[in-house]
Amino acid sequence: MAHKLGSQFHIPHGLANALLISNVIRYNANDNPTKQTAFSQYDRPQARRRYAEIADHLGLTAPGDRTAAKIEKLLGWLDEIKAELGIPKSIREAGVQEADFLAHVDKLSEDAF
């Protein structure tokens, strides 16, 4: 997704990834297997647990934190880092006009797959 976003709107690849990462984590961090790829190598979703483990390894969590709380702490940490680095909070803040984005979003989605 970041590759297509960056190429369409001339956004550097790393910045495009930074713009999308929080939403990608939110999308993937669920236990609803209908949202997972049809070609998954796992019989059940793994991302939710793994995002929580990342939060643990980064020292963001406290004993007794539930998985959802760990993921929220990870997302909060990412937001802090992005703010410290001056990364825009949205695609719009990165200079993409809403009308231009909406005119290309369907094609971007198709091309990403």
C-alpha cells in the first residue's frame, strides 16, 4: 500500500509507511479471520498476539495489561515517535488533497493487491 501511495503522490516510501503503519496495525490486530489473507500460512490470526509481544519487548506494558491495552500502548508510542520526527499525522498533512486522493483510491487499492 505504501509503495502505491508513494508512487502516485510522490511521497517518499519511508514516509508513506509511517503514514499508514498505525492503521495497518489496527486492521491486522483483530481476531476476525475473515479479514486475513486467503493464502495465510497460519490456521488462525497471529498479528494481534505479535503486536502485543512487540509492546512487551519495547517495555511499553505493565504486568496484567490485556492484549488490547498493549496494542494501544504500541500505537501511542508510534504516534509519539512520529510527532518527535515531524512526520505528518495524515495523508492530507503530507500534502495530498482529498479530491486527488479520492480520485485515485480505488485504483491504488486494486494495484496494492
